[in-house]
Amino acid sequence: MEENELYNATVSSFFGIESAFWNYSDHVILDDLKMDSNFIWLLCSLVSAISWIVYIAYYNSRVAGYILTKLLNRFVIRDGYVKVGKNI
């Protein structure tokens, strides 16, 4: 091989390194996949779990910061203003 030869990243061999057999999806036949009720429940629970994690990680922390800011400013801080959370 010449050093000036261009390589195609879509082929299985990239600079002489080949991926393992389990890394390919060519051997998986999706035509035989049954869409029964258990599989649908699995997909629904997966989507629900991902949604719940995103809610807890992003939105819930903003709501908690807003409530904590209001409580601190009303009951604890007398001279000034404190903001808990992101400064925008």
C-alpha cells in the first residue's frame, strides 16, 4: 500500500484494523423479530425510563432552584437578593 492512497472509512478495513464479528450488524436478521406485547412493553418502559432520567437531570433541578430561590429570598435573606441556579 502506498502512503498517498486514500482510505474509505466505510469499508471494514481502516488502516489495516478490522472490527470484530460482534461489531457488525450484517449477521442479524430482523425479519424474524416478533412484535409481541412483551416487546412493546419493553420498548415503552425503555422510552419511559429515558424520559424520566432526562426530566430528573434537567428540568427537576431548575424547578428545585426556583423554589429554593423564592424560599431563601422570602424567609432568610433580608438585605439583598440571592439566586440559586443558572445566571441568565
